[in-house]
Amino acid sequence: MRSIISVLLENEPGALARVVGLFAQRAYNIESLTVSPTNDLTLSRMTITTEVDCKATLEQMMKQLHKLVDVLRVSELTEGAHVERELLLIKVRTSNNEDREEVKRTCDIYRGQIVDITQHLYTIQLTGAGVKLDAFIDTINNASEIVEVVRSGVCGIARGEKALRG
Amino acid sequence: MEMLSGAEMVVRSLQDEGIEHIFGYPGGSVLDIYDAIFQSDKIQHYLVRHEQAAVHMADAYSRATGKVGCVLVTAGPGATNCITGIVTAYMDSIPLVVLSGQVPTNWIGDDAFQEADMIGISRPVVKHSFSCRTAEDIPIAIKKAFYIASTGRPGPVVIDLPKDVQSPLNKFPYEYPESVELRSYKPTLSGHKGQIKRALAALLGAKKPVFYVGGGSIIANASKQVLELAEKLNLPVTNTLMGLGAFPGEHKQFIGMLGMHGTYEANNSMHNADLIFSAGARFDDRVTNNVDKFCPNAKIMQIDIDPTSISKNIHADLPIVGSIEVVLQQMLDLLEETKATNDSESINAWWDQINEWRAKDCLAYQTSETHIKPQQVIQCLYKVTKGDAIVTSDVGQHQMVAAQYYPFKEPRQWINSGGAGTMGFGLPAAMGCKIAFPDRPVVCVTGDGSIQMNIQELSTCMQYNIPVVILLLNNRSLGMVKQWQKMFYGGRQSHSYMDSVPDFVKLSEAYNHIGIKVDTIDQLEPALERAFELKDRVVFVDVAIDPEEHVYPMQVKFGSMQDMYLSQTERTDA
């Protein structure tokens, strides 16, 4: 099952390495990982998406994360109502006007933005859940040649009152 | 405010932390710290012959005293030589602070001479680590390191100290913090009240309980509570390899060690129990055997200070996170308050059953006209030391035989590498214990494979006159490997022979120690008597034992707890 884990940890050198090391050491799988300082610059917020075989593995994973001295809070987002977003930057090459129009139309449908343009290249920015980005990439591939793809990995937050605070 | 250099801050911080003994090896990156140590009269430093031994010495010093062990080594190979020692401490939850030198900060990352990324290399096997980038970081890093190492589930902490940070040229105001608080690290000590109530109710209601006591009980200094609760409720008690001594080995309620080489009665009691009450044990694979067949009828109740130990291998029906000492005391207080008791009739019936298993006398063995049996050696050791020695061991058959045949009276008397299974641990461990307790007899029970993994420390013993007794169960082979090869590999003894075992008596004499060779059973007791009478000398007793002897009982692979080989010819599930 797919899980999204939010981690609040000390913004210290080596803290990220400890988390990544833990996943490697205990043979846990990381699908994506994002990390950045929060409004409190002494803390970092991390979102990890992972695939686990059962609930017990997920529990053990969360306990192991919490055991790291640098980690303040750990919570699982997929259990409750939550918002998850991922940023996609994609550069595509088009050869004719028809394709360029198709790219523009597809962008509009997906509510993407064209953020850079040259004679033959479009760079498009799109946010959404991973499945939406997947679908967009598939569609855009029909009208253009994909040059490169950058995805940020998932950022997640719980809906409503629930919050992960220091 | 007092002005000190980084190097002086290291030494002063250790002094202010109350450190009296430190184990280490100097080198380029820690010369300034060694210079500061030279000028300190409060810290006694022991120069080892290999850094791994320094860590084992500090580790065993900690196991024997409960204090934090402390190590100082140089950068690069000095630091990496510590890794096996750090793993050993990590696996058995032993509090250590390892200070390692590092190349100057402006060289880090340049592959400088003796540069190794110690923080990175040690990361998976430490509880935490610090890298000091300025001298002013040092006192707070040391304070935090000792706090983290010794609280919660203890473990090793590494502090990386670049050379420029130690420089005697720059002085900074020094103040050692009195206390420290970390917002992201707050171990739970007392148990959840509702869980305590439920746990006590479950314990009182159990008809076939087993009190499964592990090394965590020793670390938490909970032996008093273990004994009191066990006696009040007449519970059968089994200890893990790491838990030996947490409950008196000769107590009538002690049913022996459990697990792979556990007793027939302990393993049968576990398998047939209706309640397993675990205190500071982690359901390790050397205990459970096949987890799918583990204790089929038992409810599992588990106390541990580390939440990750709970339900890791075996699901706990009733988990309690907290210090073993505090939680057991909470249970005792509640027991006292409610005046509740368990059903003595069913407990007596359970004891009748256990005593039947006991009557099997699974530790009985055949003596021989021609060979000394390893069991005889340990029993003789017990007799000569009156059960009062601190016994350290290496890893292998001798370790299991010592665990089985030397009933430990008290906690911190049995010092061995349980989790990591580190050969070479025994001798430096004995030295660390002897330094902590110079007036107590300390013996290292070892094998001819293990002793040669850190034998260079005989030289350290000579330098500081650390008079330990080394008791070598010499079977001229890697006994446990050989046992497995005989049992499971068609007898093909691939590389488990030591074709050229040295003359250990001569070797000991080369280091100005006393060596005694024992070839026949009648020589054994006089040799051991003499070894312990020579209180100010290292005595190396080399006992030629039966090379064909196996360790029994032994659990049958993939079986349940109660499936065991009892001898070369008897198997319970056959």
C-alpha cells in the first residue's frame, strides 16, 4: 500500500542523511522525498512517499523515524483527509504550429503554465497529484517530443485542524 | 570566564562529566587533545594496541558499572577501527561516547591524509553523532552526547573533532552546561497507567505465565523489581543471553536461559505458556526460532523503553513503553494497593509441569576418560570463583557453555557480545571490567579462534598491569562453525580448523604473564585455584578440551521453541 509520511525534524547538517540512511539500512522503499526548511528556520519538513507491504511495516517505519534523535514529529497522511501536490517541470520540442497549438491546449486543459519558450521548445509547469502529472505527460507526449522531465516528489498536508507543529 | 582551547575543552568537559577512565590511541588529528590529557591529573588514559579493543574496553567498563564508556581515537583508520566496537555496543544498547579526530575543517572533503567520513561511516550504528565545527561547539556537544548515550535506550554516540577546532592557539570562554534539553528527544520513562492496569490484570489471570527477562532489565537496573514481582506471583523466570544475572541464576524460580541454546524447561515453558511477559527483551531470532510457530497459545505482553522494539518481530498484544524499572515498580505499587493475587492453584499446576521438564536434566553431559569437557571447565570455574567472578566471553561454543553452566548471581556479572556476536570482545572486555573493579576476580572465557582476534591486548595488560584471568577452552577449531558443519553440512569442515594454534603459554610469557597448560581433568582445578590466587598477574589458562563436543540443547531450525536437539542422538520432535 502507498503511504505518505510527514516528518518534522531539526534543520541540522546530517539530519536528511540519517533519514535516508534509515530507509536504506532497513530495506524500506522511498518513492519520493521532499524536504525544505519551514517558517521556523530551525525545523525542516519532509514528505516521504513509500510503498509498504502491510500496516505493521508502516508502523515500524514510523517508529524508526521517530527514534532518530533529530526527528520531532512523524505522521501518516493517507490515513485521513489530506492534500497532496507535486510540481512538474517538463520541456517539450514541437516541430510545427499544429503541435504547438495542441501543446498549448493540453496545458490549458490541465491548468499548466508555459514558463519558458524558444522557437521549438516549451517549458511547462504543472502541479497536482502524481496521477494527474502522469496523465499529462502521456497526453503531451502525443503532440510533442519530451526533452526532459523534472518532478519535485510529493508534498502533503492534512486537511482541517490537524497540523504537524514543533 | 575561563579561557580554554578546543583541546582543553574536550578534556575539561570529560572531567566535568565525571569521566575517570578513557581508552584510546593517539595520532596526528588528536595530538592537541592528547597534550591536554597529559596535563590532566583527573583522567586516566589507557593506551590500547588496536582501537577496536579500546571500544570493547570502554563498552565492558560501561556494562560492568552502568556508567558511560569513553573512547578517544585519531582520524581515518583510528576511527574506522572503532566501527566493530561501536556495532557491538549499538546491538547491546551500551552507552558510549567515541571521540574521533578529523582532518582540519578546510581540508574536509579533499581526501586529505587520514581523512575518513566517520560521521557517515558510523551513521547506521550509532544512536546519534555530532561534528564540532568550532571550539565553542565542544562543551555542548559533549554534554548532549553523554545525555543521549545514557538515557532512553542507551547506545553509542560519536563526536567528530576536526584538528583546527582543537588548536591550542585559540582560546574561547569555557562553561560546561549543567543540563541539556532536546525538544526532539524525550524518552518515555513511566508506563501508561491504563496499560499498567491491564498488564497486571492479565498477569494475575494467567494460568501458565512466563517472565521473559532480557538485557534491558539490567540496563535499567530493574533486577530488584524483577525479583520482587517474580517472587510475589511465583512466576517462572527465563533470561535471554543478555539478561543473565538480571534474575539470580540459582533461584528456584529460574528455569534457565531460553532460545537457540536454551534449556529444555525454558523453551518448553515458553511454547506452552498462556502469557509471555517480556521485560527488556526483543524477541530476537536466536530466541523465537520460527516466528510462525512461536508460542501458539500465548498472549504477549511487552515492556520496552524503545517503541521500535515492541511488535518488531512478534506482535505484542499488550505493549508498554517505558523504563523496565519504573514500569515494574508501577505494577508492584498497583499490586500492593489492590492486594490482588493470582490463582496459586493453577500456578502450582504450571510449576508441576515445568518441574517435569526440569527433571529431564537437559544440561547433563557425558564425561570422558580421555578428554576434558568444556562444561566441566565452566563448572570448575564456578566452584573456584564461588560464583562471584565477573565473567566476560568471546563468541562461539565457549560463550554458550559459559552462559549455560555458570549461574550468574547478579546483574552486570556476565559481559558478552550478544547482539553483534563479536569475536575478539572477551579479552578487552575483561580488561575494562578489571579497571572498573580492581578488587574483583575477572575472567575472560574464550576460544582459540576468538582470543586471537584481539590477543595484542596482552601487551596493554602488561603496560598497565591489568591482572585478568584468561580461560581458554581450546578445541583447536572454530567450534561453533564446526558444530554447524557437522550437523547441517554433511560434516564438511570447511576452514573451521586452526591448523597452527600457537603455544599460548609461551605467548603469555613473552608478554611477562603467566601461562598454564591444562591437559587432564586433575590439572584443571589446581590451575584455576592458582590463577585466581595470583591476584596481581595476568594468568592465561589454556585448557585442551574435547574438540568433538557440541553445545546442547539446540533448537531445530524452522521449528517452534520446543523443537530441540538434546544431544547428538536425541531430538524432541523426531
